[in-house]
Amino acid sequence: MISSSFSSQTQTHTPAPRRTSIKLNTTDNLITQLHNLCNQKALKEAIQILNQIERPPASVYSTLIQLCCQNRALNEGKTVHKRMRYSGFLPGIVISNRLLDMYAKCGSLSEAQKVFDEMSEKDLCSWNTLISAYAKLGMLKEAKKLFDEMPERDNFSWTAMISGYVRFDKPKEALELYRMQEMSLLSKLNKFTVSSVLAASAAMGCLIIGKEIHGRITRAGLDFDDVVWSALMDMYGKCGSIDEARSVFDKLVDRDIVAWTAMIDRYFKDRRREEGFELFRQLMKSGIWPNEFTFAGVLNACAAAAAEEIGKQVHGYMTRVYFNPLSFAASALVHMYSKCGNVENAKRVFNGMPQPDLVSWTSLITGYAQNGQPDEALEYFELLLKSNTKPDHITFVGVLSACTHAGLVDKGLEYFHSIKDIHGLTHTADHYACIIDLLARSGRFQEAENIISKMPMKPDKFLWASLLGGCRIHGNLELAEKAAKALFEIEPENPATYVTMANIYASSGRWDEVAKIRRSMDDKGVVKKPGLSWIEVKREIHVFLVGDTSHPKCKEIHEFLGKLSKRMREEGYVPDTNFVLHDVEEEQKEQNLSYHSEKLAVAFGIISTPPGTPLKVFKNLRTCVDCHNAIKYISKIVNRKITVRDSSRFHCFEDGNCSCRDYW
């Protein structure tokens, strides 16, 4: 009996430990399975396993939260956090910091703040995580409040605050923070902190502070890696110290394309184009491939300088390395050719783009408008609308300019009203300036004044200048004086207003008023901008001033113009002396007209190139009526296509006609 009883007790006791062992093995298996799923990035499946584990260990929560953070999976992260609370798990500082980081990186700062507030113990990582999150989202007041409250700070704390200020255009606050006494007590500077402070100096254009920081990091012995060198180069460049920026650039050991592009762009922004182009040539020889930012910067510089030959070389290189036709570098090509007056090439590049962007459409439309092809400009605008591309304010400036250059007043008014009524855009000051220009050139001054009186904003200098230009064409002296008065108040130092009024008075023979204007200019120190024209022959730029006698071929140029003048008169040319600002005899006026800069440049181009070679001349001011008329005759006599780009548009002269149809 005893034996039997003992045996029975042994059998009933043995299964219990076995069940516990099975349960433990099941939990271990689930945890292993969960970790495997996490390694496979199978977050949702891992969370399903989590719900089957009665009391998950800290390692499970830590792994899941980290994966939620990596995947920016906010909802899944909240589920894990909720499960943690439900199971009664009390996270330590490491897991709490991971929760904090997860919420911060997922953009849920309200949840991050709750976790932070509930933490019984916080370390430096806790404070830095929340400060950095607030700073990155521009919540700088909240970040600064925490920064001021934290018991200790390290380089990360300073960098987070300073870079936050820099990122959200508060360079002054960034520099003030840098100058705080606590910062000066740091034994070791951090390169990221220094880079942020240099960026703040660059944003403020404060060279003195930038140099001070440069000196300090030199004395502190901070390693000058590419991050610091690039920040220094950017600071010197933006502060206008281009030579020091170049000095820093030359010290860079491993120059990447970002550094090359930044330095090249800095030259262009400082209007030192030749040095920018030269550095681009060095880049071509360096073995480093330019990117679309590099190409776009160089092409925009070519457009600004009308350097089509260099632009063509860049285009050729882009073709050889197969540039992306969808990139904005392709748009820059269209813009460059349009600005240089080669709309055929602009159109060719445009047609090669699978999906032209709005910049490309606008560049081509504006290019056609400025090159005396308004019909093509308006045709492409209609194609733009059919392509479901939404035009913007700049597009309509090009459209209205096309109407202005063609004298399409009613069509221009229709487009002007469609900006608001059909396309839902608001009229800008540029739109008003364009429509006033259109109406004034056509002599419809009453309509122009009606529109001006109903404008929601105050007329700017461009509008008044447009009105004044129309008054000059039609001799509307009364309205011209009104426009000039407004311009004298807005920009009293601009010589263009004085010169235009003097022209208007001169054309009506009111020389006493011309004399008054000249005295006013002398009294105020206003100097007329000299007319300047240039032409490129055999890759060399030749510049001419009015009456220029400094050119090596001056004698040949003047002799050729003398012979040309006789031929022109035989063809019916009569000098237009209405706008010559001298109360002198008619013969002297005609002689003054003979040596305008664009005529000198055209004459030089003709005698320096083979017969039939097209010429392209550039002028810094608006070409005068007489030169415009004269070059029409010259184009027919010498059988040349002559393109003149003045300050407002291209004039393409061929066989005695101009692309502007004498309406400009």
C-alpha cells in the first residue's frame, strides 16, 4: 500500500514541472521568433507576436521601439508603448530615451513631451533628444526653454540650438548663443557647432565675426576637415570676401562637386564671371563630374552675360556625358539660348524634353517675345495651357510682353483680365507695368490712367517708366511730366528719367527745359550712364563707347562708316535728330549720331568678318530711333543678318527690316 501510494504521489507531481518547462520554452520561442521578425524588418508581424507574450522582457520592447523609429512607424510605436503600459512594464532610462527618440523622429512632439515629463530620471541624452526635435521643427521657443532648464550641456546641446536658429533664419540669435559665456568655457569645440556658427555669420554677412570664429578654431587646434573648410568657404563667399573664399577652396584636400559648384557660383554672384568660367574649365580637367546644379549655375551665368559660345560648349559637354533631359539643367539650357537670342536652339532643346517644366515653357515664351516673334510666343502659351501646365505670374509677364512687342492691345487686355478671372491668380506689379506699357505705346493713355487709378497697390518705378516711355513716343508732355514727377520721388538718382524728359523736351524744341534738367542733374550729382556696345569676333570681346576713338581699328571703322553713310543716303536714309540733346545746327546733330556705340560695333563687325557672316551686337541701354533706322539700311546694303540686343529686347535686322516691326 505504502509503495503503491508513494508511486501514485510521484506520478501526480511529475507533470507540473513539465508544463512549466513547456510554457518557458514557448515564451522563449516567441521571443526568438519576434527578434527574427525584427531582423527581417517585419514590424507588423513582430507586434502580433508581442501580443502573445504575457510579460515581454526589456530587450523585446527596446528592439521593437528601435525598429519603429527606423521606419518612422508612429502608429506601431504607439501600439508598442500602449502594450508596455498594459503589461505593467516600467521602462528604465535607456528605453525611455528610445521612446522619446521614436516620437521625436516621427514628428509627434506632444507624445515625446509626455514621455519626457513622465521620466523619473533624465540624462543628457533625454534633454538633447527633445531640444533637437523642437529645433528641427522650428519650435525654437520650446527648444530654448528646455535648453535654459537643462542641468548640463555638451557640444550636441549647443549645436542643436545654434543650427536650429540658422536653419530658420535667425542668425543673430545663433551668434548671441555662441557668444554666451558658457560657450567660451568649453574645453573642446565641435566641428558641427562651428559650422553652424559660420553659417550664421554667412547669413548675416558679418565678416568680422566670421574671421573671429576662424581665428578661434585655429587657436583651438580644431581639425580642419572638409565640413569646416566648406563652412569657412561659404562664410567668406557670402560675406563678400571672394578671394579668401578661394584661398580656403584651394586648401581643400578632397574637393567634391559640391565645393566646386559653390565656389564657381560664388564667382558668378560676385559678377566675376571670367574667373567663374575659368574655374569651371579647371573642373572639366579635374576628372570630377559636374552635376545638374553645376551646369545650371554656369548656364545661368552665360545667360546673364549673353555668353552664347561658352553656353554652347557647356551644352556640348552635357550631351557627351548624357545629361538628364528631365533635370533643371535642361531648363537652364532653354533659358540660356532664349536670353542669348538663339530661340531656334532653345526650341530644339525644349522639344527634346519629355516633360517640359514651367520654367522651360516660360523661358521659351519670353525668348520668342523678346526676339520679335510674338506670334510664336502666344502659340506656345496656348500649347502650355493644352498641356495642363498651370501658368504662374512670371509666365504672364512673358505673354503680356509678347503682346506689347507686337502691339496687340486688345489681345493683351484679354490676357491681363484672364490672369484673375480664368486662372485664379492675383495681378502683380509686373503685370500692371506690362499692361501700362502696352497701352502707353499705343497712345491709349486714358485707359492706362483708368487702370492705374484702380490698382490695389501703389504704382512702382517700372510702371511709371513704362508710361513715360509711351509719352516719349507720342509726345504727351503733360502726362510725361506727371510720370517723371513720380519717378523723381521714387528714385531721384536714376539718370534714365532725366534723360527721357530731356529727350521729350528736345524733340519739341524746348531747349530751356533741357538746360534746366541738365542743371538739376549737375546739382544732384546724377551722371548719365554712357552708352556701351560690344561684339564678339574670333572669341574676343570688343567694346565701344559713343564717339570711341580708342579702338586699334578706329580709323578703318570711321572710314567705313563714312562710305556707308553715303550709300545709306542714296537708299533714302534720313538721320532722325529729334532726340539729340544739343541745341546745335542740324549738320552737327547728324555728325553726333554717326558715332553711337552700336554703329561703331556693327561697322567693326562688318570689316572684321567674311561677307555674309551674321553679326550679334549687345548694348547696355535702349537703342535710339536713329540707330535702329540706320541698321535696317545697313543690313540691306551689306546683305547681313544683324542682331542687336539692347536693354529691353532683341532686334533682328535683315534685308532692311527689323523683327520688332518698328514697334518697340
